[in-house]
Amino acid sequence: MMKLKNILLVILISAATSFLSVWGYNRWEAKQTAGVQEPGKLPINYAGFFDGERAAGAVDFTAASTSATPAVVHIKTKTKARQVTNNLPRSRSRNPFSDLFGDDFGDLFGGPQSQTIPEQRASGSGVLISNDGFIVTNNHVIDGADDINITLNNKRSYKATLIGADPSSDIAVLKIEGKNFPYLVYGNSDDVKLGQWVLAVGYPLTLDVTVTAGIISAKARSIGINRRQSESPIESFLQTDAAVNPGNSGGALINTDGQLIGINSAIASPTGSYAGYSYAVPVNIVKKVVNDLMKFGTVQRAYLGIQYSMGEPTEDEKKEYGLRDGEGVVVTDVPVGGAASVAGIKKGDIVTKINEVKVTTGPEMVEQVTRYKPGDKITVTYLRDGKENTATLTLKNRSGNTNVVKNATILEKLGGTLENLDKKTAATYDVPGGVVVRKIGSGALSKTKMQDGFVITSVNGIVIKNTDDLRAALERNKGNNVKLEGMYPGYEGSYGYPLNLEGE
């Protein structure tokens, strides 16, 4: 009897252990797939889309519009008021009248020339891409915002959290809490054809959700607009003539099957409003950026390791390299140690294919490479002396290796030993505060001429009182093209150091 009880006890424990293991694995698996679209499964907003009610061959946008509008959201941002200064103190002496007349009286004695920028509000659009509340939009829609609020088509509002952003591609990912949200199904931007009907969905000019129609008028367009926020922009836009206005940024470009094929990002206009052309980031680029931001917190960008002509080749370049129109991309330089150099590609070669996909322009080539991460192996087809060659190369990151790029905080990228300026010292030098660089370290600061002991008092004119202010000021533009200004205690004069944290 005792033996039977022992056997039953073992069976019971085994069953409980199996149940707990399966339950725990399912919980873990659910977290790993958060925000991921499940192939073959459609959200509820696509109900009835393929019910056969549309007339064969008819151009009808109603089904696509009905499916898309619930999944396109209105984004409203708020940037808090902040103090800025145009000049550091011209005198380090304490103003003897400040206690009687206030700090503003100090301007007469060479004090800081400062002002307050009022609270700013803006709006744009976004696209739900999963039923658990992940949203893709443009980086420039939310860049520098202190508060981000989302309003759905049904008027319900949510506070959003920024998951990650990539200035190079102008893509950002947000998250709202909830479940069973409508979302747009990914299409394939490679399948998009010139002349194909498309719809732009968004919230232009602070209006309610709006749908406009147009056609694809060009592919792989580069207009240089992302250079305003990144030194290594990714541009291979879908160009359309669907009406897009301020507020449409971050909204959806869809095909007539209701699939997301792009994120509307820019317009070509002398007035800032619609004038005939608009540009969208292809969804195949968007998917790669979104997946990287959600998995790593930063984009794992791969590089071929070549330099090439960004614009159309000149007649002299065509003659020098023997390039025919539409033939490929001329390699103008091959840095030593890069992926292309290791694979034997040389200056003067003409790249014609990336993984068997034909490329004829720089933007087309960048679009293909953007889909891969450092460590991936690809084949590059190129012409040398009129003969076709193929090389297999391993893509590298910006640092020249295949390591996963970590999402370091903005202050970690800055490097150095930082601490808040104490109140006594701040009062002595008549500044509201600052951040002392006790030791430069090996980060981005080491690439400037800054010396140990420097006190940062402003970043791009924004007054810095402590490390929290410094972090916020750098994050407003991701640390790209900033100027750190401040002083060296005990020395007259102010100093400024330009800095760019991109790629650190």
C-alpha cells in the first residue's frame, strides 16, 4: 500500500511540474512575441475585406479606407517650457544688487542673457502595428517631446511611452497600454509598382482622420531631408502624389488591399504644405528598424564599407569609370578593413546587385543593405573592366566589427565623470548651476579639446543646472550636432565645444 502511495505521489509531482513548465514557457513566449505580427492572422478591422463584394477590376478605396482608419492614430506632443541663454556671464563677480532688485537686475552688470521658451505643442500621426499597442511614427513627430498622447479614431486617448527612435531613417516606436487594438497588416514595398494606386491616411492640419488617394510616382527617391537630424541618413522614399500636409507625418501609406506599404514622412513644397509630391519610408525598411528598436533598443545598422557618389554621376565620372546610364553604383573609395575591402572590392568597381536584387542608384543600394544587420553575409555583384564578378562579404557595424550595438544612455555616450556643481561654487561664479566634468574619460568628450574640470552651463543655449538637465538637453536631438558651453572655474571667459554623439 505504501509503495502504491509513493508511485501516485511521484505521478502527481511529475504532472504538476509539467504543467508549471508549460505555463511558464507560454508566459515567456508571450513576452518574446509582444508587438510581433502573426503571419496569416488578420485583426478585426479587416473583417469583411475579402468577402467578394468589390466588383472585379473596379478601383474602389472604401474597403481599404474602412480597414485602415481605425488603426491610424493622432499623436499630440508637449514640450515643457525651458530656459535658454545666449551668452555666458561676462563677469564672474557677484552682482551686489541682486538681493535687493532680483537676478534680472544683473543684466546691467554683465550677467547671463537668458529667456524662457514657452511650452510648445505639436501633432502628427502614427500607425498601430500590433494588437498590444505598438505604434510606428516619424522620429521628427516626437523628437524632444516631454509628453506624448495618442488619440484613436474612436476618440479614446492614451499616454504613450517612447520605445526607441532612429533619426537616420526618421522612424520611432511608441507603446500604449491595452490589448485587442486594431492594427495595419504589413505589405511588401518591393512589390509596389509605378502608377499603382495608394492611399495616405493621417491627421493633417489637426483635422480628424483623413484619407487621400494618389499613385506611386517614383521609387528609391533621396531628397536629403534626413540630413537635418542625422549625419548618416537612410533615404529611399516612395514618392506619391496623394495629398499630404503637416500633421500627416507618421501616418500610413497603404495599397488598395489595405496593407501598410510606407510611413508618410515628408512633402516637397515651397510653402510647407502640399504641392504635388509626398514621400514615405518603405515598409520593408520600417519593419527592420522597428524590430531592432524593440529587440535591442537601437538599430543594428550594417555597412558595406564603400564610398559612392550620392547623386547622379557626372559626365566626367561616367567617362572615368566607363559607366552607362542605369548600370549600377560606382565605388569611389574602399576604406581599409571594411567589409568590401576584405572581400576584394576596389575603387572603380560598379555595384549592380545586392543579394541578386538589381541596384542602379545609391538610395536603392542603401535600401537593400539597410535590411541586414552586422554579421550577416550577403553577395555583391559588381563590374570590373566590363566583367561581372560576385563577392560574398560579411557586413560590419560602424565600428568595423560584427558586435551587437548596445543602447547606451546619452550620458554613457558622453563619457567622463560627471557631477553637479555645488551651490556655493555656483553662487561664487554667478551661475544657476552646472555639471562638472571631473574626468574626461574615453567617451565622446575625449574627441573634443575639453579639459578636466570644465563646467557645462548650457547645451545649444539651454541652461544646464544639473545632470538631469544635461541628459534632457542632449536627448532633445539625440546628441547630434550640439554645442557644450561653459567655463573653467578660476579662469576668465567662456568656452564652447561642438559635439556629435551619433555613432558613439
